[in-house]
Amino acid sequence: MREFGYERAFDVSGAVALLGADPDARFLGGGTNLLDLMKAGVERPALLIDVRELPLDGVELTDDGGLRIGATVTNSDLAAHPEVRRRYPALAQAVLAGASGQLRNMATVGGNLLQRTRCGYFTDLSKPCNKRAPGSGCPALTGEHHNHAILGTSEHCVATHPSDMAVALAAFDAVISYETADGPGELPIEEFYLPVGETPHIETALPAGALITGVTLPQAPVAIHSRYRKVRERASYAFAIGSIAAALNVQDDVVREVRLAYGAVASQPWRARAAEQVLIGSPASAEAFAAAADAELAAAEALPENGYKVTLMHNLVVAVLTALTEEAAR
């Protein structure tokens, strides 16, 4: 491992200034992803700037009835917060579906948003990877890709984004706040993550030198009736092969409002806008749910070994929306 320096920041402006003084520096939250990448040699920062002491560890109600979540809130504290559990249950469920209790105790909201793909070619320095070494190629296209993307891919990358939390945040239109040397800024989560295109190594629209300071969830009454479901290859401590965050409002057996986001199918949390459009005004039935799932998945471009994800996501949509409909009827 490359030798590196360590600094602890105690205020946001100081943290941003430290990063600005060293382009090879990285912010350190819980380190649950960054330190693994350093051990593998993928990340080689000259300086780690510890941001865990910054005053960004609160969860607060906003004036419009939403929530403001600080960037250094741990995943465990986020999932356990009573207002998160009450107002956005799918978010709490998504966080609890990720990693082990020990990792959730360390991992932070800001770090979770910025975690890198778990594609084996990305973490193997003996293999090419456009996300790690731009222009070197994507061996997953013809190699091991059974858990790779089926939506929004390109010939340059078919890796998936690993976060469970970000899927729920995408369903609820989260806004990411950040600070730079030029002042604060915000990005809606749908603009925060970039499509792979020809530059898969550029993963977010976060400005250079920026520190994530928090996440705001707008008021969303439909989110009270929400659920997160994750499918994985073993019962626990595994990344998803497919997941869904869903919220549903049904009145008189008709879908009045719906939120859908998919995980483990693209390089970013995938907001299922086409499926949502099909469902609004449709009967709350298995047939309508299936039609909505098919509308979104019509754009899927599966590889030889990951075509099963199309069927998997179709079934997940139908199952979760059916469960939410039955729950609302009780």
C-alpha cells in the first residue's frame, strides 16, 4: 500500500480547504469502501481527510415535512431513526438490507452515495477496466457478467452501482447538498449519478473538490406506504442481484401515485419513470403491474449471462406492488 498522510477536519470549510490543497487527497468517513480499495491498490490517495468529527450527524425535519440527513450520519443511526422509519420505511429497509451490523455502524450516508462498483474487473489490477483505467477496455462484456447491468449500459462499461440506500433515495427524489471552496450547491439525485456513456470513470456530477454535506428528502406522503425488497445470492451480507424501492397510493382500486426505483440493474440507481407513467390511473392489479414492469424493461440490453435479471425485475415489481396494494386494503 502506498504511504499516505492523515488529517482530521473539524469544520466543513477546513475540510474543503485541505482537499483543495492536495488533489490526491480523499475524504474519509467510515472507510468501509475506500479502505478496501486502497488495500487493493485501486485507490492510492496521498492524504486522508477524516470528516467524521464534522457537525453533519443529525437527522432533522424540514419546514415542508421532509427530512434533512447529515452526511456523517451512520447507516445504523439512519435506519433506526423514528422519523425515517415512519415517513420513509423503504429507506430504513434498504439500509438494513446492506452489509452487516458492524459495517452499518461505521458507514456514513455521504460515503454510501460515493461507493464504487463491486465489479471484479474493477478491483483486479491485473485486468483492464475502463472505470479504473479509461480506454483500457471492459472485459466483463465477454467475461464474467452474470450480476452486471441490463439498463443504461454502453460498450465501455456494464458495471452496476452497489448501494441499497441510494435506490430508496432515488425513489423519493432526494437532493444531495455539497460544499466547495466557492460555496454550497445542490444536485437532485437523478443528476448526481451520471450515465456511463463513453466516460464510465466519471461517476457523479459532484464538482471537483466538493464535500457532500447532506441529503434532503422532500415531503412525500406516498412514501409512508413504501417497501424495499432485495434479491441476493445468499441470505445475508451480499450485494443485490436485483432490488426495488416502491411506494404506492391506491384509491378506489386505482393507482393515484407511485414511486419506483431499481437497484443492481444499472451503473446508477434506476428511477423507473416509464413504469410509473404506465401505472398512474391504471387499476391496481397484477396485470397492470406486469404491464408497467414490461414498459420499463423494454429498454433492457442483457448479456448472455444476465438475461435472468429481466424476469427477476419483472417479478419483483409485480410482487412488491401487489404486497403494497394488499397492505393498503387491510
